[in-house]
Amino acid sequence: MEGGEQKERTRQESEPSQKRGELAVCHPGYFKASESSEKCQPCPKHTQALSTGSISCNCQEGYYRAPTDPSTVACSALPSAPLDLVATTMHNAVGKIELSWSPPADTGERDDVDYSVTCERCEGDDCLPCGESVRFEPGSTGLQDTWVSVSELEPHLNYTFTVEARNGVSQFSSKRAATTLTTALCYTDPPKVMSMRLEDQGVTSLSLSWAVSRRAQPNSGHRYELMYRKKESDSEKDVTTYTVLVLEKSSVQISDLAPGTVYVFRVQALSPEGNPGSNSMEREFQTLPEVEVQSSMPVIMGAVVGGGIMLLIVVVILLLHRRRRNPHARQGPEDTYFSSSEQLKPLKTYVDPHTYEDPNTAILKFASEIHPSHIAKQKVIGAGEFGEVYRGVLKVPGRKEVAVAIKTLKPGYTEKQRQDFLSEASIMGQFSHQNIIRLEGVVTKFKHAMIITEYMENGALDNYLRDHDGEMASYQLVSMLRGIAAGMKYLSDMNYVHRDLAARNILVNSNLECKVSDFGLSRVLEDDPEGTYTTSGGKIPIRWTAPEAIAYRKFTSASDVWSFGIVMWEVMAFGERPYWDMSNHEVMKAINEAFRLPAPMDCPSAVYQLMLQCWLQDRSKRPRFPDIVSLLDKLLRSPESLKTIADFDPRVSIRLPSTSGSDGSPFRSVSEWLESIKMSQYSENFARAGVTTMDQVLQMKNEDIRNIGVRLPGHLKRIAYSILGLKDQTSTLSVFAV
């Protein structure tokens, strides 16, 4: 009897269900989602059904289903911690590192793993969240890639970074799949100079000292650069002479000064690598006036002066003799990559290389000589006015290989073309900032001259934006603008006026950092003849240039601010051409009539208002670059401020000159119109939507255009602006509300 019961129990367990009338009831371990004639299904992986007749299988302990997972799928677990977390110091960017890691060994059998990064900074035993003082790119949460760039870090502080892996079921457990790393920047940002004081004062000498911030650690290898000059009168402003000293300690005594004269002193700290800090302190101090002395003093002083003159004559004769013996003495080929510290002292005030009698002197002073054997060209990536531009590798013995861009000078050049070509290196070599393109060095001692700069993987900003139209959020675009503004602030602090600030002259690297480039002063500013306005002083890029610079050639930092406003418009419009296809004369006329470019589509209102401030007619009322950087920082710290979108001004808009047929008459068909604005791929969309006449086109709004299937913001923008022009072909300025 017992044997029969055992056989019956075994038979039932081997079958997924048993009949109850017409319906099958599932045994434990099986389920059926609804009461129907369908067969019972075995429970998915990591699930169980303990009772008879289950309509679903519950997750086993330690396993979960995401809210969006159907009840019929397997349960999954939390991921394990990320692996191999490392921090890499970005030597070309102050206060910046890159965190990278490997995916977790166990993803919990899910493919929706992402990462978040948190930061704590520690001084001694006290640790606090980094908060908004540290910036993460592309962000700190929801990361799909296994890396993140961290900037605005302070040197000599310990930072603890925690990287957590999460998947769709992480919310159901308090356990964290995280790994941590503690690191410190010990050599990046030089200390900040806090104050400068006069220790002693003489007729021909001054003794100074200065205090630095707590960042300066004992024996940290910091040096200081002191620059001083006479405070010039109005008649002397064109002949200002600077003296630059590099010092090992935070004090100095300066002799051989003029009596009763005011001197301007500026000091900044240098890192062990020789990079200048972003801060400097400037003060004015005066030597004591010369006073009458006893009658015997003139005799003594005469003897001293006479002896000094004789000694000076001897020194001059020896120097001239030495120069005649070796008139072409220059560095040998072995003195490559880095020249002497005397050549490469960082400056705080830009020195125009064209003021040097011998242009080669400026090149040797501001640029490092590289031996051509250390440069390997790989492929052509562009062409400039003077020759081709290559991507390549710089291989200096004892140093890590770095990718570089190589500008070359085409054969058959004149000596003037060579000097014009190398003048850009003389300018670029004076700059050291993370948002200014970095000069690696030059080749001047061999037949083929070259300029070597850091390589920017994503190329020119305007092309990059056009290739990624609509793919980046406003926050990311504003972050790029902040980098450009920081670079321009640095240039304005150096008293350098760019004159040709435009998105085409901004380069973008793999981390989407933007760097100002193109410092040549004699280049062709645009490819097409209509792109520039020729005056007696040269060519001007009309669409980017301030009115006073066009009319009076008054180029200042304020005119660069106007250009930056145009760059802002280009960035928010994803590389759209400013003023579209208007001619230069139409652009100048419109600006003089107070027309300003309308807000790009989906542009935050705060960003557009800043553009309008940059385009004020009165240059004295435009914001300065420090103001612009400060405002962009505030917007980035408060992302919600970017959610309010600027409206099109219904009172003023602009037409595209291509909004009529070749004979000046309105377009005869929708397809002809779309072809004229290079949007013919949407002809079928318009036809399917029943928009077959130009009268129907003229009634369309943005929402109508979206409804027919135009999704890319750049395409939507071009079609909408073309319709604006079609509203009124009789005037450059037209009235239309989108």
C-alpha cells in the first residue's frame, strides 16, 4: 500500500500539471500566468513557486525583479563592485585627474549597469563631501562609460573617490557595490600669492617680500616669478621695458633702480614644472628721492662712476669680440624639446613678437626647439594658409610619447612667409592655460620649418557641433562655453586681443574641453571672398567682429567679448552660420539698425540674455571676461536656471536670402523650396502630411514641422528660419512669431 502511494506521488511531481475539470493546475516549481488552456511553464532562473496553481514565480532570496521587468522573466542580483579603479593626473590641466575603472566581474546577469561617483576631501582626520567645489565631466551619476574627468581639485589635499556600480534592481537592497580610492595632487597648482610688502627702501634699491596661501608646502619646489617696470608717464607708454626675475624664495632685494621713481611689481608662483599660477599680486613701490650730500661725496662718487664706466666698456668690448667670433651661435640639434629656463620664463603680459628687430630672437625666446627626428607624421588632417597640417607623434627620449598636431610650411616659401608662419609660435609660446592650445615646440634649424602643438581629437568646434547636432544638452554646451570664456579671460589678463574669435578657431579634445587657437595675425580669415571686409589695415571677419572694430579698427578686449557672444550663438545653434546666407553688407546694415541674432532654438533664456549683453553697441557697457566666467559658473552650479527657454522675439526676425527662386519669384513647389535650403530629404514627409503648396508652408509653425517628421533640431531650425524669410521677401528684417 505504501509503495503504491509513493509511485503516485512520484508520477505527479514528474508532471507539470493535473486536470481539474477542463483546466490544468500547475504543480510547485511551475506557473501559468492566466487560467487558460496554455501549458504550465517552469519557473525562470532564480525564482520559485512553492504552492500548487501558481500564476507567477517569486524571486529567491538575494534576487530581484526591476519594476519594468515582466513577471515571467528571471530574477537578477546586484552587481559586484567595479574593478581596477585608478586615478591619472592630467599634467596639461591644473587641478584635474581622470578616474577610470573596469566593469564589475558580476553584473547580476543584467545589461543595465551604470556608475555613480562621490567625492570626499580630507584634511587630517576631517573628511567632508566635496560638494560643488569639484566638477565632474560628463557627470557624477548615471555614467555609462568607465571613466570620469574630475577638475577644480586643490593640491596637497587627500581626496577619497567612491565609484558605485548599480543596475535595475540595486534599489531593492541597502548593500553598495562600490570601490574607493584615495589620492592627492601634490604638484599641480602653484600656491596663491596673498600679499606683497616693502621691507626696506633706498635711493636706488627696494627690498620686497610676499606671503603665499597655505597650499605652499615646505620644500615643495615652488619658485616665484617677479616682473617689474617703471610706472610710465603718458609719453613713455610706447617704450615700456620689463625686467623678469625667477626666484627660489619669497623675498628679493633689487638694486640699480632710479632714485625717486615709482616701480610696478608683479609676482606669481611657479610650479616645479615651471608653470605659472593663475593668480598674481601687483603693487607699486617708490625709491627714495636723491638728497644733497657732503662736498666730498661728489669726488668719491665721480671716482666710483668713472671706474664703473671703464669696467662697462671692457665688458662690452669682450662681448662684441665673442659675438664676432661666433655670429651664428645657436643651440645644437641635441638641445631639443626644452630650451634653457632663460628662454622660457612665463610672462604675465603679452609681448608682441613683431617688436623684435630680429624675429628669430622672439622664436628662440618663447618656443622650444625640437629635433625633426623626434617627430613622426601619421596622416594629413587639414590644410592651412602656409601648408598641410598632420596628426603625428612626438617621441622625445626619456619622455612618454604624445599625440601632436604638426603644422608645416609648404616648399617655395619666402623668408617673410617663414617669419609670418613662425610668428604664431612666438605668440602661442607665451601662453599657459588649460583652455589655450598648448605649443609643444618648433622646428626652425632645418629646411622644413614646423610648429608642433597638442593634438585635439575632435577638431574644430563648429564642425564638431554640426556633426553632433541636437545630441548635447544645454548644460554640456554651457560647460563648453565656460571653458572658452576662461581661456579668453586669461588672454585678456595677458593684454592680448585675439581679433578672430570664432567657433572655427576653437579646438575640442576627447574630453570635450574647448581650447582657443589660431593666433596667426596674417592668415586668410575665411575661405570665401565674401567672408571678410577689407580695409587699409587688413581683413576682418565681419560676422564675428564688433561694430567699432569694423568701422574704426578699434580692436580691444571688448571687441573680443562681442565675438564671444557670436561664438555663444554658434554653440547653442550647433554650428549654424551666423546671419545665415546674408551678405556682409546686409550684416553690417542690420547691426547698425540695432538688429541682433535671434535666440537659437531651445536656447536657455539666461544664456541668450548674456549674448545680448555681449552685443551692446556701447563697448564700455559690455561685460568683461571675468564677469562672463563668473556668470557661466553660476549657471552651471544651478542647472535649473537653464530650463527656462528663450522665446523668439515676435517683433524682429530674419530672412534667408535663398527664400525665393533664382529669378526672384516665389518658389513654384514645396520640393523646389526644400531643395534650395538643402532639405530635400523631407519632400516625402511634406507630401504625406498633405503640405503640397507654398501657401500651406507659409501657415506652418514649429509644431507643424515636427508633426511631419522633422526631429533633428538643426533641420527644424533651418526650415523654420526659411519660413520666416518667406513671410516677407521685401525686407531684410521681417515680422514673424514662431
